[in-house]
Amino acid sequence: MQPSTPEPEKGWSPSARPDLLAGQHLPPPPQQERSRRKRDALLQSALALFAERGYEGTSIEDIAHHAGVAVGSFYQHFASKRQILLVLMDRLLQEASMLTLEAKSAALPDIRDGIARLVRQALQVDWAYAGAYRAWREATVGDRELRTLHQQIEAWTAQQLSLLFRVLLLVPGARQGVDSETLAWELALLLLRLAEIPLEEPDAVVASLTNLIYHGLFTDGTRNVSYQVQIF
């Protein structure tokens, strides 16, 4: 069963990347190098502490001290712990968007190898934000607005995968009658959970996901072919 999609009155569709920072009233990006370094240090400290302690176990004071800045400096850049989490998640979605753009015109000399490369890149992006994923999952439990945003993230992720699968199903040897939307939803939810568990040796997971996608889309007798992916 697919998760519920975002409410129509929100004016959002899965084709658009969720805007996690709408209405956040963030201060303008710092112009001075010293201020930029402080802001980046706060973001990296929040990411590390969220991974180690979770959302509830991390305080603003913890983040500031870990970053080596005064607590007052935190509030010069972020209004709350919730807001710094939103900034981290927005950065994650930006990087995921770039991965989609790179994939849209990728030349795949071998379909299976191309799928494996895309899977590995997606996991690397996700695992770089494992702390944000852990904190996000905890924070959404008691926050209705964040739960709505999470539904949008799920829907957007599934839509990106569905677009890719539809293109791959045009390749000779693709299976007929594949429910690419359901496959995309299932893989999106799996990737979102795997994102919380970085692995030092990801080869087995990459191989497993590659086989799942490849055999879900192509017949077993399909020969390796070269194909130019055009997602959009």
C-alpha cells in the first residue's frame, strides 16, 4: 500500500522539489568569511550530533559548543534547532536534485552497471546526511507540519525514480506490464530507511538494490546494451 500523498490544497505536486524553507525567515547568507565558517561549523556539528545522539538528545547548546562558537552565534544564523534541521534536509534535497540532473542525460554503456552507479551515488548522498535523516524521523513524530513535508519528500523521491524507470522500460529487453510507480514507491521508502545506516562496505547493498531494479525492469535474457538516458 502506498503512503498517503500530500494534501492537494497545499499547492504542491511531486514534480516540484519540496520547499522545506518556505516561511522560515532565515537571515541572509553571511558575507564575511568568518561568519560563513561559523555557519558551516554549526551545520556540520548539528549533522554529527544528530547522528550520534538523535534530535531529542541534541540541544542548541550542544551544537554551539561542538562547533566552537558561542550560543548567541547560533541564533545569528538559525532561529531554532528545528530550523537548522530543515536547512540540513533542504541541502540534502538540493544534492539529490543535482544527482537527478546528472542522470537525466547519462550515457549508460551497460544498463546493469549504469543502474549500479546511480544506486551507489544515491546512497553516498543519503549517507552523508545520515544524522539529518535520523533527527528528521524523530522530529516528525510530534510535528504535523514536518510530517506533511515528509510525505512530500517521499512522493518527490518516488516520482524521480518513476521517471527513471519509465525511461529504462523503453530499452529493448524491458519487461512488459511493469508497475513502475509501485516499484518506485517501494524503492523510495527503502532508500529513505537505508539512509540512516551508513555502511563502510556498501558493495553488497548496492549489488542487492541493483539486482532488484534490474530484474524488476528487464527479462533475465536481456543482453547488455548501451543506452542514452533522457529522463525529461
